[in-house]
Amino acid sequence: MEPRQPGAGDRAILVGVKLKGKPSPWTIEDSLEELRQLAITAGLEVVGITSQKIARPDPATWIGSGKAQELKDILTAQEAAYVLFDDELSPGQTRNLEKILGAEVRIIDRPRLILDIFGQHASSREGQLQVELAQYQYLLPRLTGSHAGLAQQVGGTGAGPVGLRGPGETQLELDRRQARRRIAVLKRELEEVRTQRRQQRKQRERAGVPVVAIVGYTNAGKSSLLNALTGAQVLVQDKLFATLDPTTRRLTLPGGREALLTDTVGFIRKLPHDLVAAFRATLEGVEEASLIVHVVDSSHPHASELAATVDSVLASLKVGSTPRLVAWNKIDILAAGALPVAPTQSNVDSIEISAKTGENLGALLAKIEKMLGEALVSLRILIPYDRYDLLGLLYAQATVEEREDAAQGIRLLVSVPEGLAERLAEFTDREFQSWR
């Protein structure tokens, strides 16, 4: 789907809050710059930015009534129809701000904006289901009362106005019972997707094809790396969440062994919990991986913090035991000086690369092959000559260490993934003696 382009009425003001006494490596300017990039990805034109430092959020409006009135004046002066908050607003805060700013102003908090972007970019049936579920879960607690414009919030995916691109219902009213019913249906459909994925995973394990998952902060260069390594034609844009639906391509390693390389949805700070939960089916590509390649934009001023954000999400997926390789990407535009080092990655192997220029990609493939090889099982097997089909499979999916063409068949010493080892158990060479 083509991203929505800014048009009349798409002017937006950004609002950020810095809490006093709450240290953060991110300045408020850094955080609002990321929000600006999200706004651009959503198809909005940013015409103003305002922020303030407060001891604690105002329970009524988040920013305080005085700042809210100031915001109204800015909206009028800039002829802006949208106001984007860099944090999540409660339903009550949203309603109070509507009373101050006017019903014609669209108030969008960070979670809603991310949901809107996901709604634009979801192209597969699975991705659309996940977005719809997350949208309903976001809207459900906001259905209390009957504030103006609620019906418009469930208007349909596609190219509608930002913040009004809802889960796809066309009815004018959506009550809590209907929302819960739809949520239940979506969860069942997504569970069917997960069941299909589990079946596909078993087939891959039986075939002995390892999965390498590419993860990283949004816009770190994951899709560029997938394209560079496999020749895929995945969309690459200098925008946040340019890729939403996972893409898997076959990868041939230097030694001839094959693997599946999977590009996953990018992570981001303040990612809505419901969105993480809804996209669990997509993230199962990470859970089933034999190796995780964590791509980090080394040119970003907060590269270490971005890496830590990804680590946090990975920890929630309980993949701490999966081997991990950190790829410090975009070294072609990195200023002179040492690469940032994320404390949480101190015991993880890493490599500096450029997916754009191809620098060190050969070394990256060699590292991937080496790390996958460390998880292999060593077997001595005897393949009958009438099962020559297995020989091709072994050369594609395993590492053949030794070979002898004997009278009984082909004797091999191979290193294979555990799933393939189970399939080959019946061919164990029980009469093995030294071949040499």
C-alpha cells in the first residue's frame, strides 16, 4: 500500500513532556524528533512543536490547563487540525483536551499514532488481523461516554485521516459488547494463524533448515540487510515501520549450507503493550530462530539505548538462550570514532557492517555460519544408494565432514541440526570403523 501523502488539513503540532527528576538518556528534543518521524510516516505535516517540563503529569489534561490553552492558540495560529502527544493519554485526559481545544481538533497520542501507521502498512491477512485486534483493544476503554467523533474512529483501514483509521467497522456506533465480541473473534483467528505457523515450523525443523531472525529498532536497516544478503525486493524507505509484515527468504551460506532469513517488524520506544501482544504471532519468527541477528543503526546518537529497547522486547519473548549476533549497521555514514557499546550486549558477539555498501557482509555470513554450526549435532551415518535424495539434502542443510563411498552405501560424518538428526536416526552407521 502506498503511504498516505500530506494534504489539506493534515497540519500537526507535536507535544512533549519532560518529567523533572526523572533522568533519561533521551532529551525531550530527541523524543520529539522521533515523534516527528512517526508523524511524517503517517502522512502528516509537522508545523509546530511545543513542550514543557513538569514535576508530574496533570491527571486532567496531562500538560495542565494553562499549557492546553497555549496549545489551542498555537493550533489556531498554525491552522493545524492535529495535535500529537508523545505519550499515552487516558480516556479522561483526551476528553478534557477535546473540550479545551475544540471538537474539530484530532487529538492523537503516541500509541494511536503507531497503530495508525501499522494500519497503513499491514498488507497480509495476518498483519491486518493483528492491527485490528490492537485497535479494538486500544478503543475499548475509550468507548465510555458518547463524545463527538467516536463513530468516526472505527472508519476502515486504508487512506483515511490519521487517527480515524480504525479497525474496519462501518457501523456508526460501537458499544463495549460489540467490541469484546470482535476481539474474541480476532483472537481465535490469530490463534489459527499461530497453529499454522507451528505446523510450518515443524516442517522446517524436520527438513533441518535453520531460521535466522533479523531484529532491531525501526529504521535500523533490517530490510536493507535482507535484500543485500538474499537479493529480495523488500520495500526499503527512510521511514519508521516501512516494513510490517514479516518476510522470509532462503539464504545460502559460504559453505553451501542453506538457512531461512526472516525480517521482522521493527521495535520502538513506548511501544503499546497491546500492540506487542497482538503481534505475538509475527514475533514467533524470533522465538523459533536458531540465531538472532540484532541490527543496530550505529550512526544514531542513541544507538546503545535503541539496542537496549530491543533487548527489553526480546527478554519479554523469553529468547535469552538463543544465540545472538549484533550487527552494527550503517558504518558507511558513521562519524569517525569508536562504535557505541550497549552494556546489555557486552557478552554478545558483534560485527560492523554496511548493508548499503556491502562492507563486511561476507564476514557477517561467515559468522552466521559459524554460530549456526556450533548448534549442530555430529553423526556418522550410512546412506543406501537407493536413498540418494538424502545426499542432496545433507549437502544443502548440513556440513559434510567426511565421506566414503562403500559397498553398502555412502558413509558420512555430518554435522546436522537437531531436527534433521532425528530424521536420520535410522541411518546411523552402527558398523562404523575407522575409514582411514
